[in-house]
Amino acid sequence: MRPYFFLLTLAAGSMQLTSCETTGDPSQGGLFGWSQSKADVRIQERQNTLSSLDDEREYNRRRKNNLQAERDRLKNQ
């Protein structure tokens, strides 16, 4: 009976490892539940978001400077 219990436990454990969904975040997926390719996609998405936010920040900085210059011009008229 004991060898069957061991084999059953081993089979259940291996099924659990192979059936888990992989993630690109090693902190969520653990040692066996994460995928390097998904991590690469996750990193690229974050870099794209950062780039978009940097562009938006630069646009808003230029817009602020233009509005301040216009305000100063109107004050001096």
C-alpha cells in the first residue's frame, strides 16, 4: 500500500507542476510557474508604457512653457 501512495503523490505533484499557468512575473509564478518569453513581453510592454509617459510629460512641459510665455506676453501689453 505504501508504494502506491508514494506513486500517487508523485503523480499528483508532477501534474500540479505541469498544469499551472505560467506568468511573466517571477514573483507570482514562483520557480516553475514563470516563462522567460512572457517576462520579455512584460518588460517590453512596460518599456513602451514608460516611453509613452515620457513623451506625454515632455509635451506637457512644452505646453506649460508656451502658456507661461503667452501669459507673460499678455501681462506686458
